[in-house]
Amino acid sequence: MATATVESSVTKSRVQPQSAQRQLSDRAIMNLFIWPTLLLLIAFNFFPLFYSLYLSFTNYRATATTAPVWLGIENYANILTSPDLWQAFTTSGKYVLFSVALQTIIGFALAMLVRGKFRGSGLITTLILIPMMLSPVVVGLFWKLMYNPNFGYFNYLIGMGQEGSLDMIASRMFNQPVPNLALAAVILVDVWMWSPFVMLLVLSGLNAIPDYLYEAAAIDRASSWFQFWHITLPQVKPLLLIAVLFRTIEALKSFDLVMGMTGGGPGNQTELVAVYLYRVAFLGQFRSGYASALAYIILIIVIAISNLYIRNLNRAKGA
Amino acid sequence: MATIQLKQVEKKFGDAYAVKPLDMTIADGEFIVLLGPSGCGKTTTLRMISGLETVTGGQILLNDKNVTWLHPSARDIAFVFQFYALYPHINVHDNIAFPLQAQGEKKELIDERIKQVVELLRIQHLLNKRPGGLSGGDKQRVALARALVRRPAAFLMDEPLGALDADLRETMRAEIRQLQLRLNATTVYVTHDQIEAMAMGDRIVVMNTAVVQQVGTPTEVYYNPANLFVAKFIGSPGMNLVQGQFADGVVQLPGENRYPLPDGWKNAMTRGENVVVGFRPESAHVNPEGKLHGEVYATDMHGSYNMLHVNMAGDNVVHLRADRATRYPIGANIRFDIDPPMARFFNPQNEMALRRQ
């Protein structure tokens, strides 16, 4: 650093007499790089963030022509006492729990399977990763077709081929409503799509485990099962926790996949918090103030959960 | 403890031999050192005994039981790795407990065994630490504790002191040897350090280029090397080797040096034959009436003695041990003698030692 500064000032003093006008000072160049970015950030990130915080305390509607009126904490009070919100949180909770748990288990299992190098392992790994690279809305729409009770092949594959026996999206079996069937359908697709992500992180963790640990364990007469629990799992744990953290945050915010498949239906059976928020903010009433307050509540919950994970992660790492 | 027997054990990678067929019998409680330069096949041999490496031919017997194709976990041997191979995510106590837990031993037994072994190695204060925070010597003590705690039939050690600094290496050398004697543990120890091998081994197996060169006690390999490689490799510096020609009871050496053969050697060679004369630095003595002569090329002071580098002619430099008090100016001509019983002779063609007849 010190030498660099000295050199640049030397160059400057030598060059300046001839072409003082054309030279930009280091500081000017710095500002030229920083300010456009900062302005963009302020316009599209900081301003909406703080403006929506303000709006969350008002009765503002994006479609109304009247100025927002200050309501204090009324929006927050209404939301936290509204059964709709708790319903949405319950649905989201189930969704997060099952989809993250299944992704973790399946992702781990896939990673263990493709860990060893064998003929075509690279190709198989790439194929497994494809769902992750698709757009969630497209995935949602495709799976909607696959789940179709009349011509979708999902029913055929699970042996429920006869027409009208199972309708996952409508949450009905043999024309009887079955609760949570539509939610299970969405969870299944999310697991299909994101297990590869867990696999990818776990795989990099597995590859980082040195062979000598397994050699030492073989000498120490540890069974494969014992090796898995006492070497593989603890060694992969930090990366596994990161995968789970990412997936939990993503699942809590999950929106596009559900919109593509069910739009929150039938009824509100698959209405996750983000879908509920969307309905409040943009469908029908345009209650922007209320929706802003809701968005802040979701944000706080996501941050709280992430912090729990990160603390756990640091404990696993610092160990 | 146990006996280990290798019968025509070999390891091939493709067409290349990592270890050419070798036979070896290791007695109960014996400390065997596999010694050789890197790439000579000593570690491969050790790993084949452990089962971490499969053999491509031959048989390995442990206590007369054929274990050639058994998994390492079925052989009842402990292995101490060069870079310790401690489990980084668990503390020292759990590292030592690992082999016992893996066998599903009861907690009381585990606690009892750990107590004994940490007392033996004096590492009680490390039990709650993680391996990452330990010094090299402590890591190696923990690795030894992990090997000792299960009371295996035999110990295999792969350059366990290779990663330690010189001082610590000497301390640990004594510690390991003392432990081995106390436990009467059959041990196979791999090293490239001939001083370590001389200091520790009951017997030394000298290997080079995948072939066993000589098996013998430290004294045997030092004083009666089987071939030129062993003569050069053992000792620091190694044996002085000067090529000459035999005729009429005298070996003609470079620089007009004539070395009359000591008793018993005259029948070992034929007239006109090329021979290599070998002698250790400490078996040569500076002597104004000495039969050999040369020019002092350099002197190194080693504290208790001077090491003289003497150029006999051309580039034939030999090392002599001389007393520390006398000064030998560089360029001076000196005369010296070889202790007659300590002279050795080799055939330069097949590089084998000649036998006294």
C-alpha cells in the first residue's frame, strides 16, 4: 500500500505540469465508480425499503388517489391477530419442514451415490443437477400437466392411472377431498427441484474429507455405519448446515413454484406466506400499507430463523 | 503379541514393481525397521501388511493365520501414520476412544484403558483439546495412544517421526523404543532415516528399488554391508568406497596408493580383478607411517572429532575420523592406515560384498 501511494504521487507530480487538465485524480476516479452504483442502490433498494417501512404504518393503497394516513401499529396489530396469517404461516411451516427435510435426506443420499468415481458419474451428476437450473414457474406449469388427472403421467406412474381417481392439484382422491394432498404435490416438486442443490454442497463436503481418515478408521476397526456417523457426517456437517440454511430461507419465501402450480389453491390449502402476501398486496384490494407491514413481519421471521441456523453453524465450525 | 510372516509378497502397479517378491519373518516382540530412500517400496510393504494396500502376489501370515485377503479391520494390527491421521472434529479423548467405541466396548472399559494409556504417554492434560491445536510431538503421542489403547497384535508405524523437528525426534525415538520394549510389542517401523533405524531396530531391512538389499541387526548392516548400496546408505557419511585393481596381494588404488590385503582376503579375489575397497571413517587412522596417502581437501570439526576429507587422487575423496586436537591444513599431504579387520571388499560388477576366505 505505502509503496503504491508513493509511486502514484511521484508519477502524478511528474505528469501534472504537462497535462494537468486531462488527469483525473484517484479520488475522482473512485467517485466515478462508486456513485452510480450507490445511486442505483439508493433508488431501488434503500428508498423502497424505508418507504415501505413508513407505509406499513399507514392505510396506503397503491390504487387510491388519497395521501397515506398514519395509523400507528394498527396494521401490525390486525395482521398478528388475523387467523388468515396464522393459517398461511402454518402452511408455510409444514412446507418448509417437509420439503427441507426431504431435500436434505435425498440430497445427502444422492451425494453418497455419485461420490465414488465410476463410468459416467460426471454425466449422471450433471443430469441430476438439471431440475435446479430450470425456472420455478416453468417447473410449476410442467408438473401441473404431469399431475393432470386425465392425461398426466404422474398418476399412471404411481399406479393410479384410472381416470379421475387422483387429482393432486385439486387435493381430491376418488372425488373426495383429501387435506394436504395439494401441499404434498407442491412439496414433491420442490424436493425434485432442490435436492440436487443439497447434493452439490454435500458432494463438495464429501470430496474434501481426506482419505487418511477412512484409512485410520479402517485400521481402528470401524464399520461402514460407524464411519458414516463418526467421520462422514461430522465432516460434512458445516456444508450441510449451509445447504439447509439456504433451502429454509428459500422455502420460507417460496412463491413462484406455487403460483405456477396451484396459485395457492384449492381454497387456501397451498397459500404460503409469500402467496398470501401477494394476494393482499396485488389482488383485489391493493392494501399496500397492510401488505408492507406483513412483508416486514415475514422479513423479521426469516432473519430470526437464519440467525438460529448461523449460530448453530458457527458452533459446528468453531468446534 | 504376534509373529508376522511375509511369503513372496509382491506389489505391482501395471508392469512396474513397487515391491518385488519378498520373504520376511518377524518374531514375537521384535522391532523391525524397514529402511530405504523414498520410493523404495518400504511404505508399500507396510501398507500391505496392514491391509490398506492389496498384494498382487504372495501370502501374509499373522500368528500363522493367513490374513492376505482380510480387510484391515479384521487383522488386529494398529497403524501409526506419518501425518498422524487424527480425527480433527473430535477431541483427544474421543480420538483415543475411537477404536474402542468402534468395537462397541463398554464405557467403563474405555475409561479404564484410556486412563492407562494417557498415563503411559503422559498426555492427561491434552484430553479435552482438539488435535488441531496440538504440537507435532503431542499429535504423535495421541496417535500412539490411539494405537496402544486397543492392545493390537502388532504395531505398524509409517515414518511416525518424519514430520517432527530434530530434537523432538530424538526424544520420541527413545519414548517409542522404551514403550515397545515395555509392552514387548511386535513392531514394523518404516523410516528413511538410517540413524533412526540404527538406534531403534532389533533388525533392519534395507530396501532399494523395490528389492530387499539386506536384512540384519544394526551391527551387521553397519559393519558387514551386503552390497555397495547398503555400504553407502548406512552411516553418515557412508562407507568410503575406492575402486582399485588386485594383483599379487595388493590392491592398486588411485594416486599410486598400494593397499596390501589383510589376512584372509587374498583368496577372495583373482589377479587382475577390479575390486572396491570399503572402510568406515572411524576405522582409518592418520599415521605418518601409513600405507595410504592423500591430500587434505576439507576438514569439518564435529566437536569430539575432526572429519577429514582426503583426496587420494582424481575425485576419490575419502572421509577419515581424526582427533580433534591436531590441525590439518588444507592441501597438506597425510598418510593413513585402515584397521585391517575393518576393511571390506566389493565386486564392482555385481556390487556384492566379497567374503573373507
